[in-house]
Amino acid sequence: MEILEAYDLTGTVWSAAALAGHDPKTVKRYVEARASGRNPYEREPRPKMIDAFLEKVEEWVEQSKATIRADVVHEKLVKMGFRGSPRSTRRAVNAAKTAWKAGKRRTYRPWIPEPVSAY
């Protein structure tokens, strides 16, 4: 039985936990999330150390036309006071490059022939 279904049936956290086979704290968390309008089955993203520097990372990716290396970005960020790991910088740079490249794709591809009209 699902957690929220058990809670709707019993109306109490303890009884719903026994029916659903979960901890009462878990049931309480799901019920509170649903009551506040959030989806209890999705986790909220946790804040990351790089979040304060993402705007600068995206700016550097834009200026370099997605050719800047993550280690160079990390060195610059450390000078700005970033205390995170190079791995988090690589992830942020990769996400910024992917987003930049997605916005800069060619819409016209000359190697794909255009369909010939039957008329």
C-alpha cells in the first residue's frame, strides 16, 4: 500500500506507517510535503557550492564560445573565493557548455537534401 493512500485511509501517521510498512517519520514527511503543495515523491535540489558562481561560469563559456577548459575555470574561481572541488567545477562547466551548444545549433544543414515536390 502506498504511503499517502494509507494515510488517507487511516488519518494518522502511526497507523499509516504500520499499513504501508514505512517509518512514521517518513509518512509525516510525505504528508507535510503534500499539504504544502509539493510533490512528495520528488526530492528538492540541494544547494551547491558552485551555485553562487554559475553566472560567472556561464559568462566565461559564452565569451570563449564553449572552448574554455574546466581546469582554467576552476583556477579563476579559486581566485574569486570558491572553495569547492575541481569535480564540481567540471560538472558546472560541462552543463554550461551543453546549454550553450544547444542554443547555437545550426537549423539549416546543407548536406540533408530538401524534399522534392511532386508537382
